[in-house]
Amino acid sequence: MGDSFAVSEIVEIGVQIEINGRDFYQKAAEKTKDFGVKEIFEWLGKEEEAHISTFQKILDSAHKYEPRGAYPDEYFSYMNTLAEGHVFTKERTGLAVSRNTASDSDAIELGIKFEKESIVFYEEMKKIVHDEDKTLLDQLIDQEKIHLQKLQVFKKDL
């Protein structure tokens, strides 16, 4: 497959995204002086922690699974491109990014970007996982949309 990913590797990227999201939100909660913003970041950190567990379940069934279709290599290459563009796919970037935010507004903007990128990545991931895992991904996507909406409300209030 060359530079492309296996299904389990793509799911592992999902795990890494959630770990970095958790770390980002936890650090952002520590940095803020605003109680409301602190509360939302703490809640989002806990949500991302729960998502890590969900991805672990998906990962358990993803090993040795190859997607159906005529061009899996091209699709994996596309997923590689999506992953490279995501802010939180590399280890420990959640903490690093949160340290570099200058304000609550910056942190909220980054959270919005993170949630949007996650939704797109997980929507695409649904095309390559087992059918029973698609329901789990749909639930995660719905939760990410709720996170996005909450962050957008806070953005308006700042």
C-alpha cells in the first residue's frame, strides 16, 4: 500500500485526535480565568476522554479489516491527506497548541477548528470501518457537532 494507511492505523489516528483534544481542553481549562469558559473546557475534556474509549472499541474490530471497493489504496491516500491536515493527529500536539493560545478567544477558535476537522475525518472514516462500527462513529459525530455548537455559542459571548 505504500504511504497509505490500514484501517487500524486510521482508527489509531482517531484515538490520537481525541487524546490531543482532551489534552488541549484540559490545559485550556487550567489557563482560563473565566469560570464559564473553564467549565466548558473541562466538560469537553471529559467528552474527549469518553471518545478515546469508543475508538478503542472500534480499533478492536478494525484489525485485519480491509475495506471493500475497487480502489482502497486511493481512499487510504485520501485519508492520509485528511489526517495530515488535522491539527491534532501528531502526538502531544494538544498540549503544545494550548500553551500557545494567547486568550480564551484563541482557544475557542482552535476548539471550533478541531471539532470541524474531526467531524470531516470521522465522516470519511465511516466509509472504511465495519458496519457495526458506523453506529459508534455516528454517535461520535453527533457529539462533536454538539461540542461545535457549544463552542460557537461561547465565541459569540466573548
